[in-house]
Amino acid sequence: MDYNFLTSSIPTRLANITSLSILDLSSSNLQGFLPYLPQLRELHISNNPGITIDLSSMFRAPWGNLEILDIGLNHVNESIPTFIANMSSLLYFSAESCSIHGPIPPSLYNLSKLEYLILNFNYITGNLSSSISNLQTLQYLSLFQNSLQGHIPDSICQISSLQYLHLASNKMTGELPDCIRRLTNLSVLLLSENNLTGGGIPNFVSNLTNLEYLSLADNNLSGTIPSWLLNLPRLGYLDLSSNNLQGVIPPNIRLQLCFGPTTLNLAGNRLEGPIPLLPETIEAVDLSRNNFTGGIPTQVGGLQNVKYLSFSSNQLSGPIPLSFCHTNNVLMLVDLSNNSLSGTIPASLGNCTSLISLRLARNNLRGNIPNELKAATNLIFLQLNGNHFSGPFPTFIRELQNLEVLNLGNNKFEGNIPRFIGDLQKLRILVLELNSFNGSIPKEINNLWDLQFIGFSNNKLSGAIPDKLQCFKMLTSRPRRNIIGRIISFMYSGVDLNIVIKGLPYELDVIFTDNSGIDLSCNLLTGLIPPAIGLLEGLFMLNLSHNSLYGEIPMSIGKMSELESLDLSFNNLSGSIPMALASLDFLSYLNLSYNNLSGEIPKGMHFDTLFGDGSPYIGNRFLCGAPDGPNCSRNGSSSSETVDADDDARQKWLFYAVVTIGFGVGLWGYLAIMYLMKEKWKKVYWEFIDRVVLRITRCITKN
């Protein structure tokens, strides 16, 4: 009865069916409480968030026949009670993602028949007790993603039946027990993301000849990679990423086919030298974030089974081999970013019809992007930023209808942004910054309902900002947070993004669905800021600085409740600052400098504490309270109606001086202009007159 929508409680009358031994109600949307069903041998009720599971009550009663219990993906929110010892026949216990907290009770280690114990994704604390050796029949132990501390006890080596040991993502410390060499039945050993020490990769691993999966990633391992490790007879998955390993990768890598993708992950170490030849069996290889040098081996392009290939963030040079993307390839991700690769993109990449992600960012590649890439219609992520590509916007991109991320920033592209950009309706991130695109922003961009980030800064775009911004549905409210990326062969394929937030540049290595922004800065845009901008209530960052926008700041900006960073500096905006800005509780960066704003700066408890130095308002000479603006204080003596004679005389003399200077400057300036009759001198003259008048006005105001 699993995978149904029963929306009801488990009837207690089921206890009357004495012949009932197996009950599977997984993912059935059950409600209510779990009744006592002592006749059951198997109970599967995972993924029923509406059901209440009281472990204390449940385990207090004897379930003498129960051998298999699966309560995973439910809300338990309590510790495992000592009464679990009443489940004396239990062979299989799974309670992952149940919000279980506290230590593992000693009584659990008395379940002498237990073969499978799965408590992943909980909040279990304390040490792994030495009493774990009591579980002599245990084959599968998975405590992934908890808060276990302390050492791995030596007593675990007494469980000779153990085949699967997963203690990753905890807080365990110390060295790996050397006695693990005795666990010769181990096929999976996953200890990543702990604080294990002890130098290099322990030699006892060479005794584990049945090992198929080994992950020691994200610990404090150092030293070199021993050659025997890459030649274990059954090893097919090796993850040593994010450690301090050094030296070169030994030659003759022999990874075997296993029940998952054949994987070599050595990312995030200090390995060096050339990239070695890779085994033909390889399906996923990640050598990123190391110090590898030389070129990309031609052999890599001919690998038949590889789906995930990342050599990013090394010191590789030379061209991308023409052998890439041979016919019948299965490549889904190619990441060669952050190297010193040169030359052009080989047209053979168009043969990668399975390609989902292509990242060639931040290299020295040049020329045009080959039209053959239009055949890679499964592309979701195309990141070519930070190179020397030139020419107009590539027209073949209109064929890539599955694109979600397009980054062509920091290249030498020119010409107009094509209208067909509006046809790529799955786009979420569109970055064209730091190029020479000109013309107007096509109004068809409003068709991109899923767009969450627009980066058009530092181009030569002109015209008005398109209205109807309410079409950006992803920006009208802050969406639920999810990571943008894909899992390919058990490896994560993500997106990075350079973004200016709160006036400072940031590089985001992971992008979430709520990382949103519009950056149109440093262009030639004119016109008004569209009032519809206020409908983007989920927008995080808005940067329209360094343009020629005019008119008033729309009152509707005060409705952008999620806005944290707003930059409208270096424009020709006028009028007053909307009072509604003071109501934006999340706003932590504001820059309105160098405009023509006037009136008073809004007041508010949150607003007043942010910008005490006045820097967001500098360059607005008519804005009250700006560092270089007028003093608009109305405080004065209300009891006196007259001024004394000295002040009156001073005002008169000042008035006569202003008139005399104005007349003289005006007359002689006019005669000079009539004489010179050159346009550039006229402009200089009237700018001088403006400055003189402004100084006189300020002088009168102060006196």
C-alpha cells in the first residue's frame, strides 16, 4: 500500500489481523499516531510527515516479532529511548532524517541480531561507544551527517561481518584505528568531512582488498598518494579531495567498474606535475584546485565512458585538444575554467550532444565561438566569461533552448544584444558584463520569467530601461532556497558568479535560487527609472549607477521589501528621496551620491544607523544633510524679530558686492564670447558663471 494518498490514520483494528506480518505504508500521507501492532515482522512507514511517532511509547511495549523497522523521513524529534532493547529480534533499523538528537543509548548495542543500522541526517551527539563490538552480526553501519565526536573506537574492528561503514560529515577526531586492516569484508569505507589526523593515507588500507568505495575527503591528510592505492583490485570510487596531499599522481591508475560511477576525485589538494593518463573505465574525474601544469593530455578527449571532467583552477596551458568530444561520447560536464588555456574552442565540442555544463571561464581563449556548439542542445550551463572572445553575440545560442545560465562576461563581444534572447525562456542567470555591447536593452527580455540575475554592467548600452518588469516572476517575491546545479555521476555541477554586492565585489561559488540582482551600471542608459521596478519585491540587489538616468526616484522602490543593496549613484536623478526607503528593513547598502537630489534625507530608526558619515549622499548640492549640501536646519531664535545694525549693514554691502561682480562678469564675459565665437569657450564660460553664482548663493545663505 506504499506510495498512496490515504490521508488517514493507521486503524488500530489492524492488530486483530493476527496473520498480518508485513505492513508497508511508505509515502502514503498518513496522519495520526502509530498503533501497537505486535504481530508484525516488517513495518515500513517512511516518508509520512503527518504521522506522530513516539519512540518512547513505541519501544516501551514489546515487539517480539519485529525484524525490519523503517521510520525514515518522519518527524520524531526525540532521542532514541533505552526501551529500544525491547526490539530484541530487530535485524534492520532505519531512522534517517527524523530529527533524532542526543547520544546513542547503550541499550542499542544489545540488539545482538542487528545487521543494518541507518541513522543518517540527524542530530546524534556524543561518542561512538566501544560497546559497538557487541553488534557481532552488523553488516551495514551508516551514521552520516550527525554530530558524533571523539575517536573511532578500536572495538569496531571486532565486527568482522562489517561490509559498509559510513561515518562521514561528523566531528570525529584522532587517527584511523590501524586494526581496521582486519575488516577484510569492507567494501565501502566513507569517512569524509571529519577532523581525522595522523599524517598520510594509512598503509593498512592496502589490506582491504574487497574495498570498492573509499572516501577520506575533507580531513587533514597530508603526504603523497601511494601507488598501491590506485591499484587495489576492486576499488572503483576514490575521493581524497580537500586535504593537504602533495606530489605527483602515481602512473598506472587502475580503477575498476563498480556499482556506482567509476570516480577519481583529488580536487582541492596541492598535487603538481602533469596530468597522468587516466583509466578507460573512468566515468567521473575531478582534479580541480591543484597545481597541475603542462597541457591537457590528448588521451583525455578519447575516453569512452567519462561523463564528468573537471581540471579547473590549475596552471594548465596550451590548446583544448581536438580529440575532445569524439563521436559516441557521453560527456555531460566539462570544466576547464581558471587555467591559462589558449587558442580557440575546437569545433568538435559540438559533438558533445549529451553536454549539460560547459565551463571555460577565465582562460586566454580567443576568436569566435564555433557555431557547431548549436548541436549541444542539452546545454544548461554555458560559462565562457573572462576570455578574449570577440565578434557579435553568437547567433547559435538561440538553438540552446534548455539554457538556464549564460555567462559571456568580460570578453570582447560587440554589437546589439539580439531580440531572440527572449526566446531562451528557461534562463535564470544572464551575464554580459564587461563587453562592448551597444544599442538598447531588448524589450523581449521581459519574456524571461525565470530570470533571477541580470548582469549588463560596463557596456555601451543606451536608451531606456525596459518597463513591464513585473514579468520577472522570480523577482516579484523571494523564492524558496535551492541550489542551482546538477548531480552528474555522483558529482556536483554548480555555477559560480562574480557580483558586486553592497559596493564590494564577491565571487559566489554556489548560487541559490534566492541570489538575485539587476546590475545595469556603467552604461549610457537614459530616461526614467520605471515605476514598475517596485513590483520586484524579492530582488536582493539593484545597481543602476553610472548612467544618465533622470527624473525622480520612484516611490515604488519602497515596496521592495527584500532589497539589501541599492546603488543609483552618478546619474541625473532629481527631486526628493522617497520617505518609503526608510521602511526597507533589510537595506544595508545605499548609494545615491552624485545626483541632483534635493529636500531632506528620510528619517527612520533603521535608516539613521546605517549611513552616519553621509557618504551615500555626497555630490547632491541641494540635498539637506548631505556632506556638501546646504544646512537646512530651521532651529533659531523665535523671540527676536529684529537684527542688529551691524548685521544689516553687512547684508547690504554683500548685496552691492554681488550685484557689482555679477554685472562685471556678465558684461565682460559676454563681450569675450562675442569676440571668440568658439563653442568650446562658450561652454567653459557658462560653467564658470554657474560656479560663481553658486558660491555667491552659498555665501548669502551662510550669512
